[in-house]
Amino acid sequence: MTHALARVTAAFATAFALAGASIALAPAALAAPPEIDELSVSAPESVDVGDDVEVAIAVTDATDLYAYTVTVAIDPTLFAFSEGSAVFPAGGFDAVDEGDGTITFTHTRLGTSPGLEGSQELVVFTLRAIGAGATPITVGPATFSSSTSETISLEGTIDVTTTVVEAPSPTPTPTASATAAPVDGSAAGSGSQPLAVTGQDAGVWTVVGVFAAALIAAGAVLVLRRRAVNR
């Protein structure tokens, strides 16, 4: 009886062990890397110094894209990363790491969240044009992971060239200059108040002068008459 019980216990233990192994191996058997049909990058062809440059990195036909890391290389004499401008897919954890002429963007889903599917913008960010010239914005290297931690890597890089030009100097607007109108004596006398007042003052003084001369002449006559009487 003891031996029979021992054999039954051993059989159950073996069956449980095999079941446990099959459960443990099931996820590994289903593990697969994410699938991506195409990776692209877009940016304006030409901008002026001082303008903002919006850069978008996207994928098409993604399957189970759970996490990714993408590095972008820029010319630091022409572009500066606008801190806080990066926009990732909603949900998950995001990180941005700036280096010397490089920016690394990381995004991962959390917990049991499903991986991204279909066409997705991985990140959209802004650069500030700080110098004139033509330079590529280079995407790569990049790694993509599935929900089962299988990864694929981007072979090579993708470039998009943006030309930064000096903004033309604004043309000064000519200012209208005041032109003095010719003064006509007759018109000024009737329409210009200062000249009319001056003319009026001259007339008054002329009358006063004539009246004074008359008085002087009259005085002289009176004096002569008085002298004639006294004689």
C-alpha cells in the first residue's frame, strides 16, 4: 500500500512538473519581434534663421510595438532642440536624452498595455534654426521591442535635409517729409492770422502817426499866433 501510494504521488508530481513546463514555455513559443513596414522622417525643406522646425518620425503597419528608442543627429551650429517640445503616443513612459549633437527619444508602454498597432507617429519635436546652411537631420540608430521583449534594430540611417537661410533685412519704409507751401502776400493777408494781425497793427500805427503830426502842426500854429499877438 505504501509503495502504491508512492507511485501515485510520483505520477502526480511528474504530471504537474510537465504541466508547469508547458505553461512556462508557452509565452516563449509565442514570442515574436515587432513588425514595422516603414520608418520615415519629415521636416521642412527650407526655413529662415530663427524659425521653428517641426520634425516628425513615424512608422506604418506596426504590429505589437511595445517600446522603442530612436536617436536623432543634428548639426548643433544650425539647430538647437526646443526642450519640452517632444510629443509621444498617449499612454506609457517617455524620456528625452540630449547629447552633443544628438537627441535620443525613448517610449515604452506599461504593464499589460498592448503594443502600438498600425501607422503611428513615434515622436514629433521642434528644433530652432540658429545658423545658416544646409544639413541633414539623421535618424538612427533605433531599436524596437515587442511585448515579449523581442527586438529589431534599424539598419543604417534615414536623412532629411533642411536648408536654413538668413532672413532678408526689412526694407525701411520712407517717411513723408513736410513741404512748405509758397506764401502769397494777398492770400497770407486774408488767411494767415499772424500776418493779418501784423497788418492791422501797422495800420493803427500809421493812423496814430498822422494824427500826431497834425497835433504837432496845430501846436506850431498856435505858438506862432501867440507870438504874433505878443508883438
